[in-house]
Amino acid sequence: MVRSGLQALKHLAIDPDSADPSVVVILALTPSIVAGILFFRLLAVEMLAIGVGVALGAYAASRFRNEPLTTVPLLPALVGVALVGPGASPAWVVAVALVAVGLELARDRYTPGARLQVGLVAYALVWLASRGATGAYVNPGSTTPMAEPIRFWLGYFSGGQAPIDPVRLYVGNVAGPVFATSVLAVALGTSWLWYSRRLSLLVVLTFLVGVMVPIVMAGWSSGYQLLSGPLWFGAALVLADRRDLPRSPIGRPLVGLAAGVSAMWLRSRGFAIESTLAAMAAVQIAVVGVQGATWLGRNQRRVRVRLQELRSAAEVKPALPAGPS
């Protein structure tokens, strides 16, 4: 059994294209998950257990209803939970995981062609619904409340100041989302995505351009603003995943550029790292909306026929049972 497992890992390393797409991304998330457990310890373990438990629960429920899922919806649950602050109530962690799994099941059943990471969307929706309650952060290794680096800078500093040591920011030993504080861990995961031919470097580069222009214009410290684990977790591990990008060669750079500019625009108005992640989710939703509108425009006749079929089916009344003779 151990030998077969090692052979599977060897085959995955040699030919990642043959592996399940979700497995490839989960492996890319693994360094960030390990870093989160090292920094936040029991809090991170509990949140990871919630995400995995909700995904496995959905899979078990589907088998109980005789509608078994082909795979466990683990990836969206992990992405959503990864962005929640370790100081948030467990109820909000459960909510993010449930919404992520629910959206993934709905996407797979009704709109399988929709190219977006629903875990990111779930996080943004619950963040808005909770009025920021998911963004509760603590000092690594303790339960002492602490602002994450961008909120800390917005609250007590300004301009080109850099209040936290860049090495500490890079390693990720700072307050922030439970599995997304380490730029180093994100870089390792990004390298795996690139090796697996799942990373769009064009999106990463255009995102960087979209971020750098406002930073330079505002006179901020580029090092401090860019050494952000959550920023690159969203941009590289989620936004730049080829499977969730439009096929258009023009659309891909526009996705990165729009996400970078909108993220910094929100930051300039006093919003912290959570708004950056919400901006990325909004860009993905906008892309799906454009793709849907384009499909409807090209298939108007097919849509009219289908709507007519549904209308006709709704107008057919069931025959009344015959009464006693």
C-alpha cells in the first residue's frame, strides 16, 4: 500500500496533467496550510478540520440520497476557510465552508462551464454578510487580537512607511487569514502550479502591473504593500489558475489588470486585505457574467426553444382521476 502510494506520487510529479485537477491545486495549497498550522497551531487545525468535515459531510449526504458525487468538494471548502481569520467565530468558518460547498455543487450541476473558484466567492459573500466578522485576526501562536499588516498600516501609519520587518512579512509570521499569511508558502505553491502547467504567468504579471501603478502614484512602499501572503494567495493560487480563466487571449490579461487596479483602488479608500480578496471574487463573477451573456447572444434560438418547452410543460394540467361510476 505504501509502495502504491509512492508510485502515485511519483506519477503525479512526472505527469501532473493526468491527475485530478482538484488534487493539483490542493497540493499547491499544502505549503500554505502547513505554514498556517505552524503559526496558528490549534486554531488552524480546528479550522482545517471544519473545512474537511463539511466537504466530507456533503459527499456522505450525497451517497445517502443515492445521488453520489464524483469527487469530494474539498477544494472550494479549503480555499474559503483558508481566507478566514483565526480569530473568527467557528460559526463563520462553518458558514464559509457550507456556502463554498453549496456553490460548488450548484455550479457543477447547473453551470459546469462557469470558470471561477467558488471558495473565493463564498468567502467574499460571507465576509459581506457578516460585516467583516470573518476578518478577525490574532497574533501567531496566541489568541491575542491583532490587526493584519495592511489594516495595521492603514490604522496607524501612512504613505511609504513600512511598520513590519519585510523578512517577517515574507515568512508569514504575522496576523492574517489562517492559511494565507506566508508569501514564502504561497511562492512554493505557485511554483508547483507553474510546473503543473496550471499557472498563467500573464495574469500574474498583469496583476502586478495593476497593483504597482497605484502604489507608485500614491508613493507607498512597494515592498510592504507587495509582501502580502493573502494578496498573492488570491492572485497566484486562485486568480491565475488556467482552469478558471477565460480562454480569450485578451481576456486573461484583462482579468489580472482589473483585479490589481480594483484591489488597490479599494485600499486607497481605507479598505484592508479583505477587500482585495472580494475584488478578485468580483472580477471572477464579472467574467462569468460576460461569458454567460455572450453564450446567450450566440444561442438565442436555442434559448427561445428551451423557454417555450418549459412554458408548454408548465401549462399542461394533469388529468383528473375518474370518479366512481
